[in-house]
Amino acid sequence: MIRLRIQVAHWPHRALVLTDTPRPDCRDCDGEGGFEHPYGDHNGEYAGTDWEPCGCWNENRRWPLMPLPRRPRCLRRRDTGRDPWGPDGSPMPYRDNDPISDGPLGNAPFGYSPESLQREALYAELDNAGVDLGAYDRRIVDWIAGWDFPTVATIASLIRRAGRAPQ
Ligand SMILES: [Zn+2]
């Protein structure tokens, strides 16, 4: 039996995946999904652990749904107001957010915006595009509004471009 769940995968990159999951009441693996076999080197020292998946699920049954943004740089930056990659940890030069693009994006838009403003921007674009929204649409838009600025600004740009009357 397949037990499909939506999970956040961290490899090869952060993404939402639909995946088979171990049976929680499995008597072989206790719902762990597999068994660890520590092995040693030629001196008998611990050298690593092999992972053997349990037969109660199939870890290869896994379908990517959508990529998730990496933790935005601006969040890290907010901790100290300093750019950890700067030559001497000097404060980042001030820079405005990139505006929502009217055309195709070749690079990630730069910026940071609080969730409330991102939500406003998304609803404004949807409104301008004349999109009718149901309760579940709004739930998803609210969820997307919590993502990092480059993701939200790109989605907002896509809505804008998709909603533009053909010329
Ligand atoms: Zn099992």
C-alpha cells in the first residue's frame, strides 16, 4: 500500500515532494522507514552507517511538486545588518528592492519585503489581472506571501505578465 504524503525534501535542493512514507505501525521498522547498520573499518573502529530501507514503503516513489526557495540572504543579513561575505564584515550598502518586473527575468530580483507587503503586492497583481479568487486561492496566496522576496517578486511578475492583454 502506498501512503503518499507531501514533505519538504532537502536534497538535491529544497523542494516540496509527494512521497511514499513508511507505515507508522510497521512491526519491522517501527515506522522509522528503515534500519541502520553501523559498520567498522579494518581496525574495528566505527566507520559509518548503512541505511537499508524497510519494505513497508518505497523511497523511490517520489515526485517533485515545486522547488522551495533557499533561506533568503536578507534574513541572515537582518541578524547583524552586516554582510558576512563582505571584505571585512562591513555593512551592506543600502539598495532599494527591485521593482516587480514587466518583462522576463534572467536573474533573481533583489530585495527584502515584509510578508504583509508581499501579500499586498500579490493581491494587487491578481486584482489588476482581473483574477477572481476563491477561499483556497487566498489561502495559497497568503502562504506564498511568506516566501522570500525573489520568489514572491517573480510570481508577482508572472501574474502581471500573464494578465497582460495580448497585443
Ligand atoms: Zn517498515
